[in-house]
Amino acid sequence: MTQQAHFYPVAEPDLSSLEREYLMDAFDSGWISSLGEYITRFETSFAAFCSTQHGVTVSNGTVALQLALLAADVGPGDVVIVPPLTFVATASAVRHVGAIPVFVDCEPDIGTLDPRKLEAAVSPRTRAIIPVHLYGHPADMDPIMECARKHDLIVIEDAAEAHGARYKGRPVGGLGHMATFSFYGNKIITTGEGGIIVTNDGRYASRIRFLKDHAMDPERRYWHPAVGFNFRMTNLQAAVGCAQLERFAALTAKRQAIQDLYRARLSASGIQVNPFRDWASPVPWLVCALLPAGTDERTRDAIGNALKARGIDFRPYFHLIPDMPPYAAANASLRRHEPYPCARSVASRGLNLPSTTNLAESAISYICNELIATVNHLCRNESTGTRSTYWH
């Protein structure tokens, strides 16, 4: 079978016999719901992985953000600063608690929240900042925390995509007041669905545990002094998570080798692969290709669709959240009409390439050759005004 007859997906879970062993152990124990030894083990191990004292598992990364905001008493009328370039969950969690997201532009190339633009966005109604460690690259946390201290703001790291990333040598997760992670099927560590909140503040951890389990009084069963949620993870999911966490070094080593091969093969093409700052140790989640400056969204999508026709999957970077109807309306209510030039440039030029851990070197060469040829063909036609057959 030729390479062209294959389909190379962007992401697939990397599961082994260890995940099966732990999963079946949880199954055989009978503890298949939200109680069991794997829940405690995963919470403790993941908190230690982030150099934090507390970890609270939940059903997904979105509700992790929602619970973190609620634990910090963020609610209706409050403003939360978020970057415009992130998965929509970052902003939707803000809306779920009744607060209003205000968007602050990103840093060039890496796409994380630009701390130099924070001060101008802070108002008397601002209660929190959610910096996102985008595509595995940490945000510049020290100046973000400095701004938060100055204005008495809560900082919740959205580390959904950044398991194991480091900022100036420190693991993400313990840099803000709380941090949230996702364990969706395409993440480095997966439990299928799932999430966790980590923190060094026992008060936040206790409040989150209370709210995620129907707000039941821990001292008086079936007594609920507040309105809570059913946002629990199962012991079965936690068993898979424990195995994934034990295999983390091996999983990231394979992903890093793949990213390095992409970077070497694309280095002379004008296509950046996972750009990074020297103060960051990003984690190799997805392979992120940043097309040459000036590439617009239409051209980026045409390049991606041409690759897909050749068996190469792709994902475009996220759309800017403030462009979407629910969030454009919120911005309008605050009379904010920002162009977000850096975020818009990064979003329009970015695409994620196949990043599965079983990719062979020959497959990466094939993908890179096809990408370079397609970029050269489409960009040349664009510059000369010629319409390529790839546009049909």
C-alpha cells in the first residue's frame, strides 16, 4: 500500500496494556462510579505532577473552569479577562457562571495572552484572569501574576493542552491560584473525557469538591445547603489516567521526536513549527504549523483541504472567540471593538498536522513534502492572481 492510500489523523490516543490492566482492575473491584482507589490515586499523583498540594477530578475540562470560577466567587456582573485565541470553553465557562469575558490580544506567533496589554483591560468590575497555555506553550505568567496582585485578581490557568509544560523551569498548574486540565481523547494524558483542578489553596479545593458532588454536606448525607452539580469523574476513567500519567515520559518523548522531525524538514520552507520563547519549555501536544506571514484564513483552509485530499488530516487554529455571536454581543455591551491583530494573524496562519505517536519518519517526510508543495503552489497562484484547481 502506498503512503497516499493511508489516512494520517491529527490525533489518536496512545493506549497500552497498562491502561487495560488498571481499567480491568477498577472494573473487577466493582467501584465503577465516582468512588474508588484510582480516583484518590490519580488526584494525588496529578497534583504532585504539577507541584501542587490538591487535585480534584471532574467530568471534563470545561466544568473544571466553571468550578474554579465558582470557587473564587466569580459570578453575575463580574468581568474575566481571557485571550481571544483559545478553544471556546475558556469563554463559555465564564458565561456559565454569569460573568462577562473581556478579551486581551495575544503575543505574536505563540498566541498566548500578552501581559503588556493586560493593564488597559482591567476595570473595577474585573475579578479574574484566565491565561491559556495554548497548544502546549505556557503563557508569560510572571507579569500576569504581577498585574493580578496589583489589582487583587484571581488567576486560573487554563492548562487543558499543556500537561507537563514548564515556565521558567516551573510546571504549569501551580503558577496561578488554580489551574484546570482536560483529559479529552486527543490530549497527551487522556481518560476519554475528564478534567482536574489543581491548587495550593485548600479552601478552593474543598469548595470545588463540595460543588461538584451536588453540594452535599460532607457531615450530613443528603443535606444540600447550596445548589451543586454532578461533575464527577469515574473510577474507571481515573484508572486509565493513572496509567497514562505513569507513561507520561515515554508519551512525550515520542511526541517530541515527531515534532523535531517536522521542524527539521520544514526549517527551510518559511513554515514555523511550534514557535516558542526561550523562557518556556512547551509540551509537544499537537504539531502546529504556522504558515508564512500574510497568509489569510481562506488560503490556510485551502492548503488544509488539499492535504486532506491526499490523506493528511489537519485542524485549523481556533476561530477568535470575540468574532462569535454570543461573545461579540458581550463585547458590544462593554463598548469594546478591538481588532486583536496578533491573535488574528496567528489564527489565520495556523494549522495542526498529524501528531499521533505511531507516525513513521517516512510518513512525516511525505506530509512535509506535500505541505511544502501545496503552500508553494497556492501562495504562488495567490500572488499572481491565478486561481488554482485546489480552490475547487
